[in-house]
Amino acid sequence: DFESYLQRCQQLPVTVLTDHQDLSNTELKTIMNSTAPQQYRIRAKLRTYKPQKLHQSVKLHCSKCNSLQEVPDGDDFDVILKDSAATAPNPELHNTSWYDSVMWTTEDWKQRKIVIHFVRHDEMLQQPEDTLLMIEGGTLKEVWKLTKRFKCVIPVKSTEDDLELLDLSAPFLLQGNVKYYGCKQCSAPKPIKSLSSIATEEQPSWEPTEIAQVLGIELLQYVFIMKFTLVDGTGALNAYLFDY
């Protein structure tokens, strides 16, 4: 795997970076004293790389404010879902002109009330693999079960006037096994009824970028970042990898 490859590179006498084959090798000392941008071909050893674990290289990036964030873990999401379950569903927000609602009470001692709102298209429910739904009061386990059957799942909570998104520390949308996050700094969340504009489209695709746009969310993108320190006896150079 990639981590093993990097470790082997550290053990080899030199690491050859083969880009710019038409150029002769340049010492790192010369590169460090040159003005950017330039193109060089180097012959160097990989001294260190960060992060040490490959999964730690994945971050969330906002293209608007250029911020980088750690990807929240599942425990954070679970806590936010549990906190939102303390807000009782508002029955006045059930069964509107653009979604159908189903509510039930769990049989455990907590007696949680769970509501699922199924978005309609042309007055009909779509096939599960094409359906967007919203869930109130669900646990992490229940949310993941829904994502295995339905195309899009949005965790929500009730207010007096409309459903709204949870804290943006949580994903605002789940699709398959992918969690989509919004930038707290650049987003201006709108009421959930804004989604009704997509439901009226001829063929709603429920694409994350479109959902984010109508909900006033600045979508964060998953990026891959690594730092390499290269040495050749004349100097050390830090190289950064950043890609979507």
C-alpha cells in the first residue's frame, strides 16, 4: 500500500522523482536560492513524511474561505443526533404539500419519537433509490440504515415554523456511505422548505451541490494533503501534496 511504499522510499539510498525527464538534476541548495515559479528535476532522499497514517491525510476544504478542517468522527455526529432528539417533533410540520411524514415512538425506555419525511415528486413518492428523505430523532445507527436504501438522507429538527438543519458540525446530507459537510463560516442555512424547489423539477437528481446551494450551504470538499521532506546533502526541501 501507499504507506509501505513511503516507508521503503525512506530506506532507499535515493528517491528519484521522474517528472521533467528533459531537465538535468538540480541540487536542492540551488532550488532554495531560486525565485518561484520554476521547474526542476531533483534526485533526493525522502527523509520524513506527514501525516504518518494515510487516513489522517484526508481533510475538509472550503474553496470560498480556503480553510481546512479535520473530518469529524462518528462519535461527534452521534452526540449531535442525540441532542437534537431532545427537541420534540412539531406535528404541524407533518404531511405538507411536498413531503409525506411518518411518526412512531420507540419501544425502549426512552420512548423516542422518530419522524421520517419522504419528499414527493409529481404528488408521488419516487423509488427508494431516487428518494430524498429527512429524519428527526434518529440515532446514528438508524440514519446509516436509511442511507443503505434511500438515495439521500438529511437529519433535521423541528422549529415553530419549519424543519431546519442540525449544527453544521454534523453532516447536512448523507448519500450512500459519504457524509457531506458545510462550512460554518461561509454557510447561511435556509429553511428546509427551500428544498421544495428541487422537488418540482422535471427529474430531481438530488445532487449534493444542488442541495447545498438551495439550502444556503457552502459545500466542503474532501481533499488529500501530505508533506514530504526531501534531502540530497546540499539542503532540505519541503514538498506539499494537495489534491481533491
